[in-house]
Amino acid sequence: MVEQNEYAKIIIKGNEYEFPLIVGSEDEISIDFRKFRSTTNNIITYDPGYGNTGSCISNITFIDGEKGILRYRGYPIEQLAENSTFEEVCYLLIYGELPSKSEFQKFKSTLNYHDLIHEDMKKFFEGFPPNAHPMAVLSTMISSLSTYYPYNGDDQLDLQIIRLLAKVNTLAAFAYKKSIGQPYIYPRNDLSYIGDFLHMMFAVPSEPYHVNPVVERVLDKLLILHADHEQNCSASTVRMVGSSQGGIYSAIAAGVSALWGPLHGGANQAVIEMLKMIQKDNNDVDKYVKKAKDKNSSFRLMGFGHRVYKNFDPRATILKKAAEEVLNELGIQDPLLDIAQKLENVALSDEYFIDRKLYPNVDFYSGIIYRALGIPENMFTVMFSIGRLPGWIAQWKESRMDPDFKIHRPRQIYNGPNIRNYIPVSDRI
Ligand code: CMC
């Protein structure tokens, strides 16, 4: 970050104020409004949805939404998705650099060492109804980690981080096993992070389970693509909750809850539900494109549009190719892929979508891949959570280490009734 001797001038009711500019390492310019309210005698800025507001200075992820660029710690997402592994990306995001060989070895074996959950935690799973949504279960179970592994201050930070990364896989797989009434499968330390997750999800005690390397690699890629996305709704939630200096588990549990909504990570499940609906309705893609454009309908094309990407979502480009490849390799023909491709073609040549710069986002093709891997729909957003976990941890850690650290506390513009006198209920009509 470079602060320059350049200023923005703002005139309010005849008074002129100057505010310094802040320029990021990719030349993004912002106006430093930290002293805005105190300088202007209590005037504030209004920006619902925070589309114009920088809430922090961050070194983790760079996005250029106009150019379709996404980089973690400077590394292009395309290179990481092609050549790296999810475990390595976790290390990169959380610790800031790619690990050396020995650091990586140590990181992987520590993750393995901590992947079991406290045996008593299984009782929680017993208590949930069988049809409980795994996202609700995951958020609850992450929150419950603070009862088994209490937060003892930042000197135990690394251990807390490792525990979270290691145990979330196990919690997610147990949530799934509970929902289908199968016995829990314990983690195996000879498998990779992803291989172990697949094993806990799909193995049964009565027969051997072999991790399919095609499935393992594509899932690895998917999680890399989801690993961070700077100040999105769930990451901001994690920072917001963390800003009260509570423990990391409660902040991450809140992040899971924020991710669940259909406008955020829940869109991957919603996309498949939408594609199935179109399939049932005689594959009538045009009808649903028309409906999405109709201002009297609340229907939106799920998996389309993004607050930041206004050209293309680089993750969607990688995933579209990966979806075609994995279906081919696994010999699966999914009619929903055909509908998705048709929908994309129709929408991308339609003026409504072109004018508003609405393109397929990461969730558009990820559901097709999850289906091909045998992951059920209600687990899609759980997969997103596992992928996003290192990003949330990195955001939480960065905000905790920030010298300008402050509790998050936005202002508001009050527009309710002015002062009025209370009337006892007996005197009211
Ligand atoms: N289908 C139809 N119209 C849309 C869509 C869509 N998917 N997305 C936006 N629009 C229209 C919207 O109606 C508005 O039109 P107008 O200007 O005429 O009022 C215009 O495009 C701008 O939309 P917005 O809601 O102001 O844009 P936003 O930046 O606030 O919302 C979004 C971004 C992702 C919430 C939104 O595009 C959306 O609801 N998409 C569908 C849900 C989805 O796929 N979410 C996953 C996002 S990617 C994963 C993640 O990072 O969370």
C-alpha cells in the first residue's frame, strides 16, 4: 500500500474538505475516509451492500472483475488450479507463501494427526433429525468445536487453525453419513486430504474403498477454485464476527451460515434445482430466460451474475472445461450439462444479459461436477465451505494481526419517526 500526496476534494454545503488517496499494489485507488465523519462534523457515507466501500487493506487475494483476473497471494488461479494441490493452497493463503518441501511435509502430517474429532462429538450427530440440512449441521458442529477445543488466546492460533482445517473434512463427511443412515467412517492418515474426504464420504465398513484418482484430482481443483474470494459476504462475516475478538470457531461457523444463502454459496444447489426444473418443463430454456428478464417475476438465472466479475468469472471458465472432461473420463452422460450449455448460449446472446454483464459464475458448472462425483445436492454448499475454509481463516488471521484492528461497527441513516410521547395502552384506541 502506498499513500500518495494526492487528495480527493469534497464540497458539502459549501464547505470544502480534502481526503488522502490510498493506492494498492495493483494501482487500485481509494479515498481514505477514516477521518471523514470527524472532519465533516458527523456526516457519513451511504453505501448499502458496500459495493463502493473498502472494508480493509488485504494482502491475500486480488480480483480484477473487469478483466476476469483472480490471484491468491499473487499467483494466478489458472496456474494454481492446473499445478497445485488444495493442501498447498491452504498453506499459501494462510501463511502467505508457498511452503518449502519440509514445511509442506510437516503441514500435511500435522493435518493428518488432527483429523479425528472428539469421540463425544458423535453424540451431537445422533441428535440431529435425519433430514437436517448438512450446512446447518456443519455450522453447528464448527461452533461446537469451541466447547471441545476452547480458544485459549492467539498464542494457540496455529493449533486452532490446523484443528479447523483437519476436522472440517471429518465433520462434513459425518454429517453426510448421518443424513443417509450409514456408519461413520474414520479418517485414514495414508490418504491425501481430498482422498481421505472421499473415503469418509463413500466407504462402508463392509467392503474396501479405492479412491478414484480422476475424482480426487477434479475435487482438488474445485476446492482450489473456491479457496478465497476476498471480501465476499461470508469472508466479511468472518471478519465482522472476529472483530469482537471472539474465537476463530464462532467466526468460521458464522461464515458457513452466511455462505449457505442462495445468492452466495447456496447458488450451486439452486443451479441444479433450476436445471432439473427446466428439464421437467420439456427443456424449455427460452421460457426460463424470459422469466429471468421479467421484472414482475422474482426468478433469477441461478449461477449467473456476480457483484465483482463484469466480463467473465475465471473460475467458471476453468470449471466448464473440467465438467466436460470429468464427465468424459467417468463415462457419464448428464442431460443437465446439455441444458446448462444451452442456457449459457441463449443467455450470453441475449441483450438483457449482455447489457447487465451477467455471465456464468463459479456455481454454474460446479454442481454438474459434484453430481458426476456422486456428491448429493444438499452437500454442494458444504463442499464450497470446505473449499472456502482456508480463505476464511486467512481473512480472520489477517484482520486479527492488522495494526488498525477495530471492532466492525457501521453507521446508519436513521429515517424512522421523530421523537413522540408514549401513550399508555389504556388511553389508546
Ligand atoms: N438473473 C437475472 N437477472 C439478474 C441476475 C440473474 N442471475 N443477476 C442480476 N440480475 C439483474 C438484476 O435484476 C439487475 O437488473 P436491473 O438493473 O434491471 O434491476 C441487474 O442484473 C444487477 O443485479 P444486482 O442484483 O444489482 O447485482 P448484485 O451485484 O447486487 O448481485 C448476485 C450479484 C450474484 C447476487 C446476482 O447476480 C444474483 O442474484 N445471481 C444469482 C445467484 C448466484 O448465482 N449467486 C452466486 C454468486 S457467485 C458465488 C459467490 O461468490 O457467492
